[in-house]
Amino acid sequence: MTRSSNTSEPWRVGVLFSRSGFMAVIEETQFRGTLTAIEEINAAGGVNGRPIEPICYDPGSEASAFGRYAKKLMVEDGVSTIFGCYTSSSRKAVLPVVERLNGLLWYPTLYEGFEFSPNVIYTGATPNQNSVELCRVLMQTYGTRFYFIGSDYIYPRESNRIMRELIRNSGGSVVGESYVNMGAKRAEFLPVMREVKRAQPDVIFSTVVGDGTVYLYQAYAELGLNPKIMPIASLTTTEAEIRAMGHDVGEGHITAAPYFQGIGNERNSTFVRHYQKRYGEDEPTNMCLEASYFQVNVFAKTLEQTGSMDTEILRSSVMGSEFEAPQGDVVINPIWGHADLWTRIGRANRQGQFDLVYESPSCVRSDPYLLGYGRSLRQRSLELT
């Protein structure tokens, strides 16, 4: 879809995040991050004098609904660029739609890696940007015995497979593994945590998502477990879930992420100030919100240069582009179409923010197929290509 430059017609884009259902706790923040970026761009005059117009749908935390709405956006609404998806299940529901109709999905969520599509720009972390360093820090700080708890879908099972290999390659062991259904209720987490207590691991590695994250940590606290001795370490627990579970419940637990609200730089301070002015002083930012925000800005910067919404033109032009994001300078890696992002590890404090335990000296090159790591991980990449 190519538009003439001598028009004031809006640039129409699709927005697909759940604002209802069990994933709304995090996807609502991604929706807000997307709209915050669009509002700022439009307030500054839009892109080449034309505003960005978001066409928004709420898939209600149902993976198949993402696919239906993606098709509606592209076929009925005439949209070719879509910002959206948190879970890998929802991304995989949208993927065949954008590939068949030649759209471009901008995906702002950490994921399990081992995927490439010419119709996706991936701006969340891949395992080499979070799991690798998290494994090292946890084993050095807490011990070598891990217990895995995940939501039962693609991302947790694949992330746990990768983390298991990293742990074993470093001389550690996985002493237990449990999965809960997507949308599981709070009562379903107490038996899991009792099993964890019996297994006595050094670390709990969580890939639980959505409301389940809140229930998991609350069950942990209810059993009187101590994060100083046996923390929950996660790739998916952000400031949003910490706020929902209670700052006291989240205190002391560990998350690996490219971004935390508390990182100190001027760009982030401006971002947080603008966001909280719009949504409330007590509303925290988080890594998924930040990726949703910066990817819209990367899109707008590319659109300004190309003057075209054509997928082929946009994608080829965005490759290798750099942007000063709130997390720091990021790059859309021209090999993979994944973002080169920062690696950070934080420990949640009583204020619902994260104190940094580790920070990479610069952004880390994306390596979604883990080609730079162990033999078994590389073999997996060869099987999937």
C-alpha cells in the first residue's frame, strides 16, 4: 500500500492488544505505550504533515481473536502495519495473516526466539538478551538447583527448554517443573508452591504470564517463603504485575529485562514523565510498554524517510535503523529483523521498582537462534531453520 505524499490523509495503523481478560494486566500497558507514542508524534505535526490514526481492537486475551482481528484490519480496514501481541500464541495466530496478505507486524514482547519472518519486526528481548545473563547471575548468587513454573503454552515451554540447557551447561540441575493453564485461578497456585517448598530449590524460574503472575507470587508469600534465600526469578514479571500483586509481595524477587522504570537517563525521565502525566503519577512503566513505545517511534522515523506504507519499502528501510529509546540506544538488526537491546537484571524493592543487579555496557546484538551458544542450543536452531 503506497500513499501519495501530497495529501493530508492519516497514516492508518492497526493496534491489537488485550484490554480485557487475563492478559490485560500487561497488554493494557502495551496499548497505552503505543498510543502515547502516536499522540506525541501527532502533537509534533505527525509524519510528513499527516497524523497517525490507530485502528484499535481488543482481542480479549483470546489467541484466535488476534488472527481474526488482524485479518479484519488488513482486509476490511485497509491497514498494512499492525502493532500488537504479547503472547507467542497470539503472535503465531497473526503470523499467517500478515505473511499471506503481506502486512508488517511490530511485536514488542520478549519471546522464545527461533523464529524469523519477513513480515515481523521483533522489538522484545530474545533469550540471549535475558536468559543467558540471568542464569549466570542466579547460579553465582543463589545456587544451582532450579524449579521451573510456567503458563502452559509455547513461550514458557520453549524458554524453559533453553534455560534448562543453560543451567546444565553450567553444572546446575532442574529439580522440578510445573505448568498452569492460561487464565488459571488463584487457588491453582497454592498446590504448585507447596510442591516447590518440598523440592527446596535454590531458585524458582517463572515464565507465568498475565494474572497468573500475580497469583503465583501471592501464593509464594502466603506460604511464608523468603526471597532472600529462594527468590522467584522471571523474564515476564514487570512493574505492572508487581503493582497488581502488591509491592510487599514482589519485594526481593528478580527479573531480567531490557528496561526498568528506574534506570537513570534523561530520555527515560522524559518518557516516564509524559506517560504518568497522561495516565497517572502512580502508573509505572515497564519493558513491554517501553518496547511498544519505541517501536512506534522507529516506524514513524522510517515512514518519514520513505513516505510509504508499503511493507517491502518499510521493512527494507527500517533494517539497521537506530533509535534513542528510553532503555538506551537500540538498533533493528539487519540480519534478523530483531532489535539489539540492553540486558539488565533487577531486584524488586518495596516501592514497586527494580534495583539494578546487572547492566550490560551497551545494547546486546540479537541472536534469536542462539548461534553463539552451546551445541545443543545451536542444534535446535538448525532443526527450526
